[in-house]
Amino acid sequence: MDRLNGSARLMMVSDLDFTMVDHEDPENLSLLRFNALWEAYYRQDSLLIYSTGRSPTIYKQLRNEKPLLTPDITIMSVGTEIAYGESMVPDYGWEQCLSLNWDRNIVTQETAKFPQLIPQSDTEQRPHKVSFFLEKTYSLEVIKGLSERLDKRGLDVKIIYSNGTALDVLPKGAGKGQALAYLLKKFEANGRIPLNSLACGDSGNDAELFTIPDVYGVMVSNAQEELLQWHAENAKNNPNIIHSTERCASGIIQAIGKFSLGPNVSPRDIRDFRKFRVNIFSPGHEVVKFYLFYERWRHAEVEKSDQLMQHLKSSFVCLFSLPF
């Protein structure tokens, strides 16, 4: 959070699986388009936050499998864990907040009475999250019965069902939306409220992100039925929440343009930089241009490479003549 001297120009808060990461895109084309856009135009003065249902263990696995950028902040385990920077420093203050009126032992005792609940792997069982697989046909009955049992035990919890398969039991004050609200309060206390914020999601556990005031929202085109139903029932008249026409990271790029939050043409979509002008001149932009030129040159995709190289050289001469 201390990387920027002032308020972020844009705070991007995105779910990972089937939002930022398209698991049906083996070449990661949409993710790479977003990466180039972010590094070229946003990294220097904006914040990137991942908000995922994954635990730290399988989040790190995804980082090893996919070309994800390193975020400034990571919200994990359905909003029950917050970590900062590349070293992932935990926010212990958030964990203390969640411990109020939370008894994990009671949760495990009561959930054990429902044979329809199949425990997820040990890595997904966290201090403030108890997770199961649950078939959709049993979901309404189980959620109603479990809520009643936990209420009788005096426990105030939140039960989240997403993707038609996963059920998470959390403290009442947890969740992706509550974690985002907590971060915004910290920014406000430091006088660093972001100028604009965009939340991005595809499933039921992302719905809370779209309830935070003054935050734009995009449901990617491949959003799950439960998120679309939530939107129809709760936010269909909110012009600041849209359903994109493009999948995953491409839908995020589309939302940046829809809400006029900044540049929304990825450098990967530009074939000739000599014919494309932007008002932002930054080291990140020039580095991305050079990397893409090198990548295309290696694949023999560059025509008139000598002229392009001269254009890049002139750009770097201008760049390094700037005062820093």
C-alpha cells in the first residue's frame, strides 16, 4: 500500500478464476492483453488487487501456472485473508476483526450433520473459512438447515454458495466485499482514497464486490448464473455495474473503456506503434513496446524491422532524457 505517494488513479479489484484467468484460453491471450495494458499505462500510479476464493496454497499454484502480474494486494480465501506485496505480508488486523463471535469448532460440529456436504481439501480449510463441495440440487435445503442450526448455537455466520458446487462458511463480517470495504477505510484513514475503483467478477462469491459504494463493477460475459440472478434482483438499475460482452480479462479491458477509466487499447492489439499515439509517456509503456517488438521479431512477425528498431531507439532516447 505504500508503493504510491498519493491516491491511486485506478484501483483494480479482480477475481481470478474465469475472471482475470480464462482456463479455456490455453495461450492466455486475454490475460496477456490485460498484462500489457496494465504495465504500459497503469502500473506507475494505480493499484492491482486480486480477490480470490483460493487459499494461499492454491493461489501460489495458479501463479506458477499462469502469467499473472504481481498484485499490490491479495485478498484470499473468500475475503478472509489479506496480504500485501510480493512477499505477501499478512494483515493481522483483519484477522482479529474476523475472530469476533467466530467459533470454528461449532461450525465443524454442525456441518458434520449434513452428509451432502463433502469437505474440500485440507489446504482450503482456513482459520476463518470452512469449505465444502455441495451439489446444486441440495443447496437450498442444506443452506437453510445449516443457517438455522448455527443460529441456534449463537453463531453469526455468512454462508456463500458459488459456481453451483462450492459452499463456504465464514464469519459474518468476512467476504470479498467486506475485505474491500476494510481496505478502502484504511486508504481513507491515510488520505489515499483511489480516484476510481473497478471490481470484476464472474460468480456468486463476487457479488459483494458490487455492493461497495462508489465502485464500478463488471460481470464478465461468462459470468455464472447465480451472479447474473443476483444482479437482476439487486442491481439491474445500477448503471455503474455492467455485464460485458467479452470473456474474462478482455471483459475487464472493455469495462475500463465503458467507464472511461483510462486507456483501454492494449499494446498487444497495436501492430504498428509508429501510427498509434497516446498521451501517456512512461518508462513502462516504452518497455512494453520493446518487449512486444522483440517477441514479434523472434516469431518473424515484424515487417520493416530496421525502421521499427529506429523508432524504438528514438523513443528510448526521449525517455532517458526526461528528469526522474
